[in-house]
Amino acid sequence: MKNKAIILRADFLWDGILDKMIPHGAVLLEHGIIQAVGAEREITRLPHDQVIDYPGGTILPGLIDCHTHLSMDPLLDNYLDHMADPVPVLTIRAIRMMKRDLQTGVTTCRCCGDKELLDVACRDAVVTGQITGPHLLVATRGIRAPHGHGFVGYPFDGIDSIRNAIRENAEAGADFIKIYITGTLRGDGSLPSFLSRDQIRTAIEEAHKAGLRIGAHCVGGIGLDWAMELGLDTLEHGYHISDKQIEYPNGFLYNEIQFFKIIEDLL
């Protein structure tokens, strides 16, 4: 199929640029690469070998899931507890989830941590054609404090331990680094940082030394203040972020152009 010129045709097409659908749209693929996008009447004039119809369907660019965990299935009862399942079970689940993502139009997933480097194995298996799934950007092991939050993370205690974990993740093939700074609000309304300022600094500096960006599970509080001051690249979650933090001069999440530039660089 990749050696043919193929037209995909559907009732509607959205090209990701226009603010409206194109009725009766089509896409021309040649050698597996998109060559033309537009109205059916224009695309079908171009040389082609085959037409594939999707009646009642819509063609649109591949979707990007910017935060996922391959082996986490929210359709399971008590799905967070299932992250303690044996690694072979998690791997089988991850392969199933990847196929589900692809079938729903997600062609790129940013995996923010998984168990035992299974995300690296899945990413490489997709590249070599051994399994079916989206293009993957992976963080390998999530890094958390021993007493901290993170169902998908691993506990690392102290600055040296965190530094070594990041070096090991980078060597294992991480595309970026993921740390867990906070959990969520406690009953008394407090939001402590499970990582110290020095631990956050170490994580950010070590990731950047390896040429990797670093994201953090950090829903707000003093931990977010420290992370922004110290140069965190992306914020994963922000449920309890304050107005002052939103207006922080070097804020990252809220600059739409910068956010999509980060995704573009990762791709």
C-alpha cells in the first residue's frame, strides 16, 4: 500500500488549520506520505491508484495525547491500584491501550512515566513494526519521594539518589524526565511539597545536563513556586494553581506558543 498513490475520502475533512470542516474532503497519500489535502473534487483530479471511502466519517490530523501512562486503564475498577499489577500484566495492558488510542485517532502519546521501562520497549517496538500503536515520547520511571505521591513513580530518597535516577533514565532512552512534587489538597487544605527545593533544583539541572526537558506532577503550592523559579519546563496538572503563579514572569504552561513549541521539539 505504501508504494501506491491512495486517496482517502470522507464526508468531512478538517485540516487542522481552517476553522471549519470541508464537506466531501479527501487526502492523497503517496509512499505513505501526505501529498495533498482538500476538497474531493480537487484531490481526485490528481494521479492516483486507489480510492478508499469512509462514508459518514471525518478525516482529521492525528491527535496528540500530551499526558498518559501506557499501562493505566481508567476503565478498570480502582484503576490506580492496578498499577501494582505484575509488569507482564502491565505490558499487555499497555499494548492494548496503545491500539485503542490509535483506533480513536491518537497518533502521538506523551507517556509521563511507566513501570520497569516498559514504555521504552513499547516505543521501540512501534518503531520496528513489532506492535501497533502511536508514536511515543516516554519518561521511563517517574521520580518521587519515598513518602510522596505517584502511583506510577518510583521512590528515590535524597539528592544523590534523584541525580542517579535521572542519569539512569536518560541512559535507558528517556525522551524527557518526570518528577512528582506534590499530591493533592489534604483535608486541612494544605499542599506540601514532597521534594525539597534542593531536590527539585537537582532534578531540573540534571535533566537539562542530559539535554532533556523535565515535567512535574505539581498541582500548586510552594513546590510549584520553587519549580518555576528553578526552570521547570512543563507542569503536569495545576488543579490548585494560584493567580500569582499564573502571572509568574517565567511561566511556561500558560504561554500557548511556547507549549506547542515544546511538543514540536519533542516530536
